[in-house]
Amino acid sequence: IQDNYPFWRDNNHAPWAGKPVWTNTNVHGYDHHHVLLDDNIHNDPSDGAGGIRVPIVAENGSNNNYNRYESLHGQEALDLHGRHLIRVPTIRPSLEDDWFIRQIEMARWLTHKIN
């Protein structure tokens, strides 16, 4: 997955226009946890690199049958920081060999704790 920088820039760096991050964790029997690790993630609802996408359940009501996704905005997106969006401090991961692993493990733990 690659971001579309011109689209993100033209939308004033709005998180919903950034790199897509899907929040569904169990689709067709596969347990996925999407996480975006980026140095351009901010605690600001109007500026950030990651765009959280949530599934919209199909009309038949099946939880594994999503027919589209919608972008979260504002506080809803900020509430997923640490679970699907993780800011990477530029130097720290190079000083701590397991920094990325610890962040991903914490994100999984937070997601399962809340769900």
C-alpha cells in the first residue's frame, strides 16, 4: 500500500486523506491487525499521515461481509492512536532493537483489551 502524496497535500494533510489503515481484525477467518508506524502521526485531528478506515457492514448484517469502508475523522480517529496508528520517534528505534516489536505487541494488547 502506498500513499498518494498529492491527494494528501491537496487536502491539507488531513488524516482521512493519508495512508489507509483498515481496522477490521477478522475477515474470512484471518486475524489481521493493521498498524501504521510513521513519524508523521500527530495527536491532531486535522493533521496526520494515517487515515483510519472502518468497515461498514453489508445490508445482510454479516460481520464478515463488508461492502465498503469509511474514513474516521476527528476524535474518533485520535481514539485509535496506539492501536492502529503509532508515531515513530526518529532516533529511538535505532537505539532500541526491539522498539518496533514492543509497539506492535502493545497495539495488539490494547485492541484486544478494548474489544
